[in-house]
Amino acid sequence: MVAAEFLVIAYFAGRAGYTALTVRNALFVRLYRNQGLSISIAALATCILTLVGLVTAPASNQNSPTSGPGQVLGPLVLFGLYLALFYTVDTFARVARYSDPLLRDPLHWRRIRGVVWALDFLAIAYVVALGILTGQETEAFVFPIAIPLVSGVLLISANVRRTRDPTLRRHLLWLGPFFLLSFVAFFIAFGSAQLSGLAWIVAAFCLYKSAGSLAPLNRIESSLSGTGE
């Protein structure tokens, strides 16, 4: 990744974080406020992760993409990014349930969400501890990423058709591509840092559009406040 690519990524991620926090501060519904908060966290994690990629780029050119500080810091920030995205999808699942006239609970998420969260945290602790103690990579590295990714895909697929909230649908149309592109971009970096940078640019743009899609909620809440409802 080159500096110019990072600046573009930081611009879109910064806009996404600012927009999400602005919308969050204007809302009163807790679930929607959580949605804005999680987007801002994902934006911050995107900036940090791509900055780590930029700083460790010389090591990547020596065919050692995980050497140096990036060996622990890069994966740790990546896990943080997917925790933020998982939080976003978890929040969406709850919002979608309340917007479903039948209050259905796809995948029995209310019962299993605690177990899935616990598994994700245990996987992160195991991978980070192993990296610090032995300095070696492990195939378990993929689990802290796969758990949020697979859960997110399943939850989005199960809920997006049932929600009656058009704003949530628009939000997911942009958040979904960011979710997948961030996964692809990280692993592309092991082969081509510049190609990874381009993927991150598109991902950051999708995150920005995802944050902007929450803006209609801002207008709705303002309208309700003005009428005293």
C-alpha cells in the first residue's frame, strides 16, 4: 500500500466515522444509536489497520508480511475491526426483529448470540497469546475473522428480507460489501500491497455510504421531536 492510497482510505473512513457519530448524536432510539457507534468504531479500525499495512510495507516487499510489529498489531486490529462489524450485525439483527411485524427470531439468535460472542473472544485470545509467546502463526488465525463473517452473512440473509425498515435495507446494501471487501483486502496484502490498497479504498467508500444511509433516521427523529411525539 502506498501513502496516496492510505490518504484516500483515511478520507472515506474519516467521513464515515464523522457521519455515523453525527447521526448517532441526533437519534434517541438506543438500537439505532448503537448502529452509528459501531460504524464509527469500524471506521477507526479501518484507519489503524491500513496504517499498520503502510508502516510494515517494507517487510512485505521482503516476502515477510507478518514480521515486526505487524505480526501482532496487524491481526489484533483486524480482529477489532471484525468485532466492530459483528457488533453492527448483532445490532442490526435486533433492530430487524423489532421491525418485523411477527417479531420472528431467525437462527434463534437471541439464544445463541452470547455463545457466539464468547467463542469469538476465546479465538482472539488464543491466537494473540500464541503469537506473543511463540511468534508463530497458526491456522486458528482465521477463526476470529470467520466467526463474525459467517454469522454476519447468515444474519443479514435471514433478516434483510423480513425487516420493514427501508433504511436498514439501504444500510446493509453498503455494509455487506464493506464486510466482505475488508476480508479480501487483508489477505490480498500478502501478495500485492497496492492491490490490497485499492480494495481498501472501495471498502472504505462502502463504509462511508453505509454511514450516510443512516441519515434518513436523523430526519425522522427530528421530525418527531418537532411534533412533540
